Amino acid sequence: MADGEEPYSPEYGSLLARKNLTRTFSDRDHFEAVLNYVVDTNRFTIAVVFPIIGAGLLLASAEQLLPSVLAFNPYLVLVGVFVMRLPLVSGILPLIGRRAGAALAVLFGYTYAIEYIGATTGFPYGEFSYSVSLGPMLLGTIPLALPLFFVPLVVNSYLLCLLVLGPRANSPALRIPAVAATVVAVDLVLDPGAVALGFWSFGDGGFYGVPPMNYAGWVLSAIVATLLIDAAFDRTALLSRVRNCPYMLDDLVSFILLWGAINAFYHAWAPFALAVGFGVALLSTDHFDFDVRPI
């Protein structure tokens, strides 16, 4: 960007997108501006409507209220998850260069590797199996779309910790355990709801059907992921971006609504309370309330 030119912001991106909607997507800056415009002007639909509809469809599928063609349709699930991830993607995309791309590629590879090891050996998450199709399977064992499900949860946790901890996040001795604990808390919301729906099941029960070993495995994966995110991004730039991009944590809003509703339906009150706790944390950072704009 040339000297004196207006700095990038959601408002500037929206203006740029409106002026250039007829251009092709070959220009990365233009693509980022258009994506920003789409996300910024559809925040309520993406962050609230999609997860509420998604929770309804998943519960109706589990309760056998939908025709078989719609019940747990993997492509509906993938499209819904992809749309709810768009705010995070749009928010973080301007910060992704070669270093970040390489570190994220390693994180994607780790996600596949540790899940495959877990699914075939029972380590480190305990014995588990998928009961519902989540789309095409890699090596016939794990979902090909696995990073779409896992990586954003870690990034959201990392960003939330940066906001809540403030300057204290500069200390690795505090930042890494805080992010790992937040990721495990995310799984304490996610896994009980997923098990109740029948997405997957564990050989040994525990906290709402999820064994303690699973959470120990998430501690390991959270620490590895946090170290890779540290390597990927300049933390000062990342914190500045999340503070100035109002929709960047909307994916976490979707998570709270979707899995909070599912856990409430199945009377899983401890996971539901954790989901509410994430909402309180977001409110404390001014990243939960947002303007509702006409589409």
C-alpha cells in the first residue's frame, strides 16, 4: 500500500469491494476486500442464523425427524461449517505470508497425522470411531476436511487468550498454558455434544461419554498447535488485527450458539455452562455484540 493511502480496515475493505465488484479475483488485495465485504455485511446471517439452523438440522437428524437424504448430510455439514469459518478466514488472511503459510501447512499435517494415529492406535485420544460421515475420508479412516474442524478452534482460542490476557500474553509461560486450557475447554463443549448426536463414540465413557484420556490428548495437540501459531504470526500484528477487525471472532459466536444449543437439548449442563462462559469472555472483549445490518 502506498504512503498516504488509507490503511486497510473492514470499512475501507467494504468501500473498495463496492467500487470493484466487476474485477476478477486474480488480485489478492481485491479478493480480500470482497471477502471482507461479504462477511462484514452478512455478520448476523453467518454468526447467528447459520449455527441456529445448523443446530436444528443436527438435532432433527439425531432424532430421526428428517428424510435420509437430509439427515446428517455430510455436504450440508461441510458447507455450514465452511460458512461459519469465513469471518476467521477473512480476518486472518491479510496476515498470511510465506512464514505463516508454511507453519499452517505443518499444523494441517500434524492434524491429519495425530488423528490418524489416534483412530488406528487409540493414542493419544483413547479408542474412538466415527459414526456419522463427515465427507470424504483420507485413507478410509479420517475426514479429509479435518483441519476445517480443528484448526479454527485452536486459532479462535489463541486469539481469545491474546485479548483476555493483554500484555501478559507476551510471556510464553502464561500464554501457552492459557491457550492449551482454552482449547481443552472448547473440547469440553464440543465432544459431549458430538457424542450425544452420534457423530463419534469412544470405547470408554467418562465426562458425558468422553474419557479423560481424550482431554489429555487435546492438551498435547493444543500445545503443538500453539507453538506453530506462535511461529506463524507476528503476535503484535495478530493482536492488532483481532482488535480492529470486529468480526474476526464471530466463528466463536457460532460455536457458542451451535454447541450450546445442542448441549442444552441433551441436558449436558456442564458443557452448556462452559459455552456460556465463552460468551461472557467474548462480551468482556467487546467481540460478541455487533451491528445487525440488512442484507
